[in-house]
Amino acid sequence: MAIVVVGGHSRNVGKTSVVEGLIRAMPEMRWTAFKVTQFGHGMCSANGEPCDCETAEHTIAVSEERVGGDAGTDSGRFLAAGAVRSLWVRTRTGDLAEAMPRIRKEIEKAENAVIESNSIMRFLRPDLYLSVLDPEVADFKDSARLYLDRADAVLVPEGVLGRPEWKGVSLKLVQGTPVLAMRPPMYVTEEVVGFVRKKLKGIDL
């Protein structure tokens, strides 16, 4: 089986669209898709709503998407794109380790897995890690910076890094890393699909 992780340096840079595009472009992989969300303090992992609870059962939640299409969730988009299964993993910030036994169990059931997350790179060695970057978005998550040098490729609008708005982030982290173009609304081009297929070639799928 193959494990593909898609991360990105901030919100709204196209991570979900890339996962969705890979699922749609490679239906033969029979993907199990994971959306990993970490909430800050004061938010409940069970539903993402404001919460003052400190009970253990509210620090982690894993739910399987049952309705695709206009479900209003990213995991619903994955299912609508053709994922065999789609799971939404929610934890409080810093508690992802607590969810890993459940995630690993679900991965073991999968034919192939695609995971939207940066932080999961702390716990997994995927077969392929793609990092989605948008030079015009200044925010850069620590989790994305921490694993940027492990990216097998970076996906950038029109394939040009240009002069990023990022402060304190060196482009040396991606020196020599393939840069692949996203062309919204087509986030996953034939070039991206070809790259993924080539990288996964030889894995016992």
C-alpha cells in the first residue's frame, strides 16, 4: 500500500483541493482519505465548537464521512471525489499523538491512504509528501516549516515561487526539490499526477 501526505504552509492555500484532485485523478488507488484538524485551547475536538471542558473524551474525535457532495466538510469532498472511505480526525493542538493508534488502525484497513496534514509527519514516514505553498500568503505554520525539507515536491500556483512573503523561512529548505504547478481551479495537473505515479511506482499497491 501507499501512504501519501499533503501538507501546506497555511489555511486556504489549496491542500484540500490537492487531496481531492489526487483522489479524482487516481480512482484505481481506492483511497482512504484523512483530514486532520487540530483545534486550539477553548475549542472542542468533538465538534469544533467553543468549549471549556477538559475531559479526556473531548480531546480527540474521529468520524467517518457518510455523505459526499455538498456535505459542507472537506471529508465530504473527499468522499464525493471518489474516496472509498473518508475520515475526519480532530484533536486539540499538541494531542495528535493520542489519535495515532486509531489513525494507524484505519491505515492498516486501507488499500492506499492519502492524508491532509503537516503534523502527522512527526509520526509517519509516508511514501510521498507534497507541500502546498502560496508565496502570496504570509502566514507560515511551524509544522509546515519543520517538515518542508522532507517534501518530495512543492506545489505552487503556476509553478513559480517568486519572492515569497514569508519571514524567517529560507528557500534553501526546498533547494533541489521539484516545483510543480497548480493552476486553480485545477490544483492537480497531469504533471502532478504523473509525478505521483512515478514516485509510487514499484510500491506493492
